[in-house]
Amino acid sequence: MRADSQGRIGRLLIYLLLILCALYYLAPLYVMLTTSVKTLDEIRAGNLLDFPAQLNLQAWQKAWSGACTGVSCEGLAPYFWNSVKMAVPAVLISTLIGSVNGYVLAHWKFRGSEIVFTALMVGCFIPFQVVILPMARLLGLAGLSNTTAGLVLVHIVYGVAFTTLFFRNYYVSVPDELVKAARIDGAGFFRIYRSVILPLSLPIFMVCFIWQFTQIWNDFLFGVVFGGTDAQPVTVALNNLVNTSTGVTEYNVNMAAAIIAALPTLGLYLLAGKYFVRGLTAGAVKG
């Protein structure tokens, strides 16, 4: 009986600690949401944690289509779609390339394969700043400077090392007997990949989708360096909006803009977060 009581107290303390941690991390989001639906007068007169007296969505409308980001006053809308056009192809292509690379490095050994894998691992630890000058030179030679296509290429090149590492560690846990049996049956490289490897890969694909989408969508450095006036992503526009001074600082508009910029990544985690954890766990078993 005493052991049962101690167990219940222990679980209660754990739940209490988890609730406190959740409240601590959700507090900034609460402040952003409540501030974004208040008027400026209510923000000045009230407390930061006060619930809004009346919901006001004008700040959201202005952040989306009317706020000034430098000399342009079109809101975040065009830059949001720039980020969509940049992130979606970059995520899909880098994930697909990483999947094939991981499959090769895990089940089709060749001379120097370990050197290639080590080089890709080193690529995961190269800071953004190191690749700026050579990448700028490459984009200039390719005629992709200041374009969305150039940003897509930058994120594909930088992201392939991470996706390859994830897929290789995951595919190492796939039994070699499956691949060997398919070879004996006459299946070739792509047939084995399509019929044996891909059906087992949903968790790790979700890991790479979430990882790459989060990294690419939230990137600021590559966007501000390689994105031209018509190709800047939403993170650059958000920075310009917050730092644009046209009189009174509109905190409600700034908060609404920040939430708009973060919504895609938040939504992706809410919808596919369980696959992210499952895929990471499966990839950590062996490799």
C-alpha cells in the first residue's frame, strides 16, 4: 500500500512538472496571440497577460496584406507565397535525393563508400556562413542569383547531407536478407528501392519532411543574402516589417505577422509530430 501511494505521488509530481513546463513554453505564444487581437489602446492601457476585452482581427488583416516591409506596403502575403514556392520543391527534392543516397550507403557498398558517408557527415556541421561566398559564386555562374530557383538550389545542396544521414541510419536497420532475397529474385537497384525500401520508409520520410521544412522555412541568412527583391522569403519580410519605422510601433500587427510566419511549421508539427519521434527512434536503433 505504501509503495502504491509513493507511485501515485511520484506520477503526480511528474505531471505537475510537465504542466509547469508546458505553461512556461506556451506563455510567449499566449502573449503573441492575445496581443495580436487587441487594439493599440488596449495594449497601452492593459497588462501584457490580460485577455482581450474584444477580439479585433484588423491587425491580422494588415499584417497579411497592408503592413509595410521597407518601401513596400503589401504585407506578408507575397513573401509567404515566396517561401511556399521555395520550401516545397527544396524539401521534396532534398528528401528524395537523401533517400536514394541513404539506400546506397546502407545496402550497396562500394569502394570509398565510408569516405563518402564521412564527408556527408562533415557537411552537416559546416556553418551557413562558410558556404555563402562559394554559393554566391555558383549561383552567379548558373544565372540564378536573386531568384527563388537559386534559393531552392541552395537549400537542396545544404540539406542533402542531413537527409542522407537520416536515411542511411534508418536503412541500416532494414535487414540485409530482404535486399539479398530481392536480388536473388532478379530485382535491380530501383526495383528493390521501389518495392522493398520505400514501403518501410514512411516514418523517416516524415522526419526529413519536418526537419527540412522547418529549417528551410525558418531560414533567414540564405534568404537575405541570396533572395532578390521579388524572391525574399517570409522571414526576411518579417524582419523588415518589425524594423520598419513609420510612426507608432504597432505591436499587434508585429505579433500577428510573427504568428503568420510561424503557422506552417506549427501546423506541420501538430499534424505529423508523432511520425517525427517514431522515425528518429527507429533511426537510432542501429548504425
